[in-house]
Amino acid sequence: MTRIFFIGVQFLGLLLLTLGQKEEVKIKHNPPTSMGAAQEAVVTVELDKSDVTGFAKYQITVDDGLLIEVVESAGASFTFNNGKAKFIWMALPANEEFSISYRILTTGAAKGKKALNSRFSYIYENERKNHDVPTHYINVGSAQDIVAESIKESMEDAAQNLEAAVSADRVITSDGVNQWRVTVDIDKEKLTGFAKIEENLPEGYTAIDLKSSGAVFSSMDQVIKYVWYDIPESNRVTVSYKLLPVIALNGEEPTIEGVFSFLEGEETQEIPISGGVELMAEESPKDTTGAEVTADEPIAMDQAEPEEDIALIEEAEPVAPEMEQIPSEPEEPVTASSNDSKNLTDGNIVDVPQPETGIFYRVQIAAGKNNLQKPVFEKLYNFREGFKLENHKGWFKYTTGYHQVYKSARDDRQRITGKYDKFQGPFVTAYNDGDRISVQEALMITEQKWYP
């Protein structure tokens, strides 16, 4: 009985001792709020460790441009490497309250707001614990330096769209029999730079641009695109286009899928465009030529192609009027599949290394409805540099050169334009593994810069 009594007393004492432990770590420090370049200041850290004992570490992490040296370690070992200073105790001082101090130095190149983060790590009841000190900022340099650096950092963050907020909505309204007006609204905050809308059109329709808001519009293979190299600053950007039938349709409401994409840092972000049909008839708008578009007058796919923009739109076709008038030579014609834009003929001279893989650029010099043989083409245009022939969307397209850098292709286009006056506006085309893509997509994929 006596033994049981003593065991109970010991257990009660241990319980009271455990309840008496408090583990209320408190830390105060006094780093400066501003410093000049190539200056130093001493920082004192006051630690109230409560009843914590044993192993512990106090770590300070600083931005580039700041250095730390030990002044007083309170028995800890000290190291500083890669922006991290560490005070390490195998056994903490016996006193509940003690202090350490260190010297902080700025390098001559340091400018702007620099962060200082501190953490006290220790073992308590066989568990690792962390006590984080709120982040402290030190403004380094003159007032002008600090303001300039702050503006620079803000511009860099904005340019990378790290804080961008974006939503995209589509509204489709009936605009006559089998005709539809499509409006896409992009609501955005803190979004700048490159952006693109890409919509997949339903079968049997083509599209004409109604409102581009400064974007480059293109239509190719049932896909339309609006591309901005620098999207407008307004918080809402709106584009609209009209769906027109190219074949007889049964009047069903069209289904469209699309995405809005932009660059966040080095990553492409895609936002689905939501929304659908509003069954609300509107007054028939005018097409891009000013003429009213009706269901009885569907336009052909070739007519829907945008006019040529040498620098930006690779789908447009400069056509030499003479090409329609000159018959093919009696020798066996060169053919290419009209259903496969990747099928390049071997009959004409080729000056491009094979195989053509990855992203590359060529210069389109002419296009027409007739397939001109090499001797006829050379005589007509006085061009003997070699070319390749594509049958694409019903057009025979003549391209030359092979460039993996856009600027090189641009320079070649300028050279050809200046040297050969019979070509009606050569322009740069882009390919991905031999398939035509827009120049904008190629630049985005390869992260190359566009040159006018």
C-alpha cells in the first residue's frame, strides 16, 4: 500500500512539472530600416527562450547585396554562406534571456529594398519547433536609388504578369439565317505584353473580323486568331467576328471552343473562353467592305482570308496577276496534295537542308492558282535562287530560304524585296516540323523577338 502511495506521488509530481513548462519563446531585434551602399550596422537580437534547453539554431536569410558577420554569439558556432547566417548551439545558455549580435554590411552594388528573414529553431518535448520573426526590409542606397529600384521591380513584375487576373467570356447572337455574331470579352488586371485569342470554328462556317481592338486577325483551317504583341491597357478588351456559312446548313446553333493565352514569366497560361448562344436577333451588320452580308450570299473560304500584312500575317496570299495568264509548260507538271499542307514537292529546285524539323522560317515570294514550272517561274520573275512549292488551301505557294532565327528571315525578305521588283510583297512564313503555323506562334514557342 505504501509503495502504491509513493508511485502516485511521483506521477502527480511529474504531471505538475509538465504542466509548469511554458515554452513561450520571444524574440526582439533592431535591424536598420535604411542604409547607404557600402555601409555597416550592428544588429542585436534579444531571445527569451523560456524553458527551452538543448540544441537550437538561429538563422538569418538576406537578399543579394547584404553580408553578415558575427559580433557576439552567446556560445554558438557561426557560419555565413549563400545569403544565410547560422548561429548553432549544441546546448542553449542556461539563462532564459540572453542576446546575440551581428554586423550587417551592404555591398557597393546594393540598391533598393532588401529583405531580412529570421527563424529560431529548437527541440521541445522531442519535437522540432520553429519561431519565425516577421520579415524586415532595409532600403539600401539614396532615396533616388530606392525609388528607381522600386519602379524597376514593379515593371519587371508587371512585364512577367505574375499578379495578372484574367477571365474570358463569349456571347453568340443570331444575326440572320445561319449567321452569327460572336463577341469575346477579356476582363483583366495587371496583364501586359503578348496575348492571343484562339477560337475553333464549327464545320461549314468561315469568319470575318468585325472588331479587333488592335490585334492581328487571321483565319486558317477552321481556326481564327487575334494576336497582340502588347495587349491594350484597358481592363476590358473586346473583339468580335461574324460566322458565315460556306455550305448549306440546317440552322443549328454553332458550338465554339476557344482559349485566351498569355505569358506569365516564361510559362504560357491558357484561360478557357466560356459562354454560348443568346437567341436574340440583331440588325445585320456590314462586312469589312461595307456591304451587307446575307444568308443567300455565302462567301468562299479564300475570300475570308485577310489581306496581306508582310510583317505579321502569314496566311495572306500576294498574287501576281500575270501568273493567272501564263499556261503551264508541256512538260510533266509538279503536283502536291491539296489536302496536306505539309506535302512539299520535289520537282522544283530545293535549297533547304532535309529534313525540316522544329521551328523554322521561309520567305513566301509568290502565290497563284496555276502551277508554274521552274523555267517559266524563273523567266517571269528573273529569280534563280531556288524555291519550294506548296499546294495549300487551293493555292500554289512559292517559298525560298531556310532560317531558324526570325530576324534572319526578316533580313532575307528585305533583301528579296529590294532586289526583285516583280514580286508583290514577299513576307515571312513559319513552320513547325513542316506544318505552317503563324509567325506569332513561332516567336512565342522559340521566345524570339519580332522585328518589323
